[in-house]
Amino acid sequence: MKKLFIIMLVFYACSPKQDIKLSQLNWIKGTWMMQGKEGIFIEHWEADTDSSLKGKGFFISKEKDTGFSEQLWMVNRNDTLFYKTITVHNGIQPVYFTETKFNEDEIIFENPYHDFPQKIHYTKINKDSLVITVSGMEDGNQRKEQFFLKRKY
């Protein structure tokens, strides 16, 4: 019995552990959509590794052209989450944002050196709706955009 306990203890200690912060963001996993006058914005999130989520976001205009697309990641390093995005707008160079606020219903990432946005804020409204707010300075003016998304999957 003692031998079995030791084996189980070693197995538990060596097994990968689910990231606590990312597990609190399980609500963000899935496909989210917002229908607007000009088209549809879609964002999709799924587990990537034990310490990261991967996502993609894109806008499809009414003319069925993809007007914007990005690859996204939320990665936990030393108990701090980082938001990584790659878009054609940035010349395929990744842009990183650092977690500045975190709780079970919201997360804020900031990068004061990025052109726009400097702040990305995800807020859970309920299990089937969330708001993404991007904000910051652009051309000397404060700018803010909000995306009210509904869960599709």
C-alpha cells in the first residue's frame, strides 16, 4: 500500500498541471460573433498547451471579403499572462501586450508602445456574451472601439 501511494505521489508530481489562470478563462473558449452594418466580426479561442490559449479573429464584409484577420495567443509565463497578436497590419511581426488586470470575469492587457490599440479589455457579461474593448491614443486623440459578441459554439 505504501509503495502504491509513493507511485501515485510521483505520478501526480510529474504530471502536467492545468494552468490556474487559464482555467479561470475557460469562459472565453469557443466561437464568438458580432453582426454589424458592415459585416461580421468573429473571434475563436481554444486550448493550445497547458499554459496557452490560441485564437483567431477576423472581419468579413457584406461583400464576403475578409477585411481583417489576426492570429491570437494568451500565454502564461511566470504567473503573468501575455497577449500575442499577429496581423498583416503589423507586417506579420508579433505584438505583445502584458496582463495588467485579471479576475474570473475580465482581463486587461496593455502595451503603451503600440500604435493602436494600447489596451485590450475582455469582459465576460454572461456565459454567452462578452465585450472586447480596444482603446488608446491614435494620432493624438483618444480612441475606443467596443465589440459586443455572442457565443456561437
